Amino acid sequence: MSLKLPSDWMKRIAETLNISEKKVEDYFEIGEDKQGYFYAKRKKSKWLEQTEFKTMCSLSRDYNGEYIKEQQLWRVPGPFAKKTKQPTTGTPVVESPQAKGSQDKAESPKEPQKVEKSQISSMSEITDVRSIPLATVPVKDLLSMPFVSRTTDDPQLSEVVESMKTYGVLEPIVVRPKPSGAFEVVAGARRLRGAKEAGLTDIPVVIKPLSDPEAYEVQLIENVQRKDLADIEKARMLDYMIKQFGYLQKDLAKKLGKSEAWISNHLAMLKLKQLYPGKVNEAKITEKQAREILSASPEKREEIIKQVAETGEVPSSREIHRAVYPEPEVTTTIPSTESVPEAPTPKPEEKDVGEFECPLCHFKARIAHADPNKHKFVPYSEESLSQ
């Protein structure tokens, strides 16, 4: 498809990402700049998956275009684009509906602001979170929250680092300002570690003036949805919320969209560490496996924990269940294949009902009644008839 209009560029994006044109408009601002380039600028409220981001970069290159990191937009030359390409490190000139009233805005869209320490005191007084712009903050000014749920190594951190070396930080982290002049990371500690290992000096952030309970609620909601976080670490986070801020299990269940049983089953995992400190790596045990182990008798539980400690492998929840509740042996009797003789059918009782004489040979016999409609002639020499 040749690109003659910005709408052609939008259609091509929709086809490549396998989404509708309406959704393209929801995620991107589509237009044409003064130099004849069609652009797709990601809206601040929308975030792309890494595969979608790479697909957009590949699509732009297919049309001799580029991705401009500073503005988070992709652009490709239109039919009347100037031959001289604009440097990728510069600020592209973009006309948008929001910028029509101001020529300065049209020539230089607003970039994420770099926050200075002198601004922090005023930021801590902001009550309307929506008024806080996207900003960039030096990595050195970011601190961890006092309580961090993750205590184990992240197996996928190396992939995050490699991605950041190539594409930078695609999704900003959520932070809250501190009176000391630093920021605490509310959501995105993993991205911050990746940025540090990738050698980045600044990172995009969204600043939210959150209280302690609000900040930990955000962190809890983000962590519960993650598959790479161990169940025991989710349990530690739930336990902290209950003990530190007085949450009830039903309150946490409602906020997380989980059942109360889900909350209580995760909290029960903490008993393993209390019962067997240092004997097993709780991070390898799932909530279901812990539930089966705790349901066993103390003797059986000791046996399972010893096996896990020696082998380093945790049996599946089904295997643990079979070990805790063994199925009784069932003895099956196989019927004999030899034929069993049938019992003889008893003969019906015969009764004498009269005598018969043949008119030709004068043969004489008695008439015996056996069954209804069944009779027989018995010669006088037989004496088997009942009297």
C-alpha cells in the first residue's frame, strides 16, 4: 500500500497491529507535519506492549521512516516529504488539534519535564493527580519503599536490561515525592533496576502524591497481577498491609478483585516459614502446594519438608495430596471362566385323570395330566403316576 494520505498510514498501522482503525485513533494521534511526514504519536494515557512497539518500529522502517524517542512518535515520508530527513535527536515539527492555537506549540510539542529538587516541596502539596505532567527524574534520586515484597532474584531481569539498552524505558514508573528531595518508587522497582543495569541516568516517571496506605495499595495491586512474583512474596505483602494499616481480609479481597479464600490461602503460606525456618526455599512453593503440605499430619509434613530440602524439588500439589491422603487398595475378584452346570428343572407333578382303550387293538393306558394342555398316555406297566 502506497501512503498518499495520513488515513493510509492509519490503515496500515491497523492492519499491521491487527486492530481496528478506531483503536488506532484511541492509541495514537495521526497527522502530517509541515515537512510532509505522516506521524503516529502515542497518546500519554496509552502504553504499548513491547511486541507492539517493535512492530511499529519495523513498520516505519519498511516505509523509510523512523522512531523519534524524545517525542514517542513514529513517522514516515508522505508523497511530498522533503528529501532531507530531520535528525532523529531533534524535535519534530508536529501540527495537532491541540496545537492549532499556538504556533510555538505546533513547532515544539511539550516534552516530559525534568524535575528539579527545588520543585519537590510544591509537588508534595498537589492534590489533583491528573495535573501532574509526565516527567523524567535522575535515577540517583529514586529510592525504594521501606517495605519491598520481592526478596528473590528476578529471572527475567536480564531481558528487561537488554530491551532498555535498545529502546529505553517504554513505560514510566510511578513515584511519590518525599520532603527530603528524593522520590520513592511506588510501582516499577523492576524497571528501575533494569534502567540502572542498562546504564541509564534518567527515567520517565508519573508523580503521584500518595499516602502510605495508598502507595502500598498501588504496589500490591501491581504485584498481585504479576506471574513472576512468588506466591510467598504476595503473602508477605498482604500480611504487611494487614499488620501495618489494619486492613481486613475482606477489604483486600475487594480491592484486588479476589475471593477471601484466595487471601487466607496465601496468608497461610507464612506458617511454613514459622514451622520450618531455613529448611526450604518458600519462593519455589506455590500457594496450592503449601495448602496441601499444611493439611498433612505433623509427621507426614516433616517427611515432605525433608524430601524438598534434600532434593531441592517441590512435588506438584497433586503428588503431595496423594502422599498425604493415599488411596486405599481395592481388591478386584475376577470371575471364573469355567462354565457352571445349570440346576435340573424339576419335573411337573403328573396326576391320573382316567383310562383309555384303543378300539382297534384294545391297547389300554392311563391318561396322565402334567401341565395345562399337556397330557400323556402311560401304559399300565408303569407305576409312576401319582394316585
